[in-house]
Amino acid sequence: MASYKNKCKTCDYCKSLYLMYGFRFWRSKRYFCAQRNKPIGIAGGCDTWQARIQRYDLSAQRFDEVSDDINALLRYNTGCD
């Protein structure tokens, strides 16, 4: 069993599972382990646990895409008035 901090929900390998009901998606209380390639419960844990790492995309290409998106929104907004 995993310790209090080393739960699957705090692991970098774990991804949230979503359920679809009608036309909406809901986050499930179950997770999917990309390392073991199987669904797991909220209290699961394993030997391959790795701390979740906060990642940011600060590349120039990403900033150019965001700038283009903002300009498109501004053009759309001024065209609607």
C-alpha cells in the first residue's frame, strides 16, 4: 500500500478518467496509470510512483500562437458591433 503522499492521484503517470453522460463529460474518481496501462482506484499506489511535475510551455512559438488567437478574437469582437 502507498503512503499518504505517494497515492496514485499525485503521481505523474496517473491521468484522470472522464465519463460521458449524454453530451457532458464528468471526471471520474478513478484514474488511469500510464506506466502500468490499467485503470486504478483513488487510493492505489505502486513502486513506480513519481512525483507530479509542473510543466510550462514558454516557447516563442506558443506565445506567437496565443498572440494570433487574441488578435483573431479582437477582430471578431469589433466585427460584431
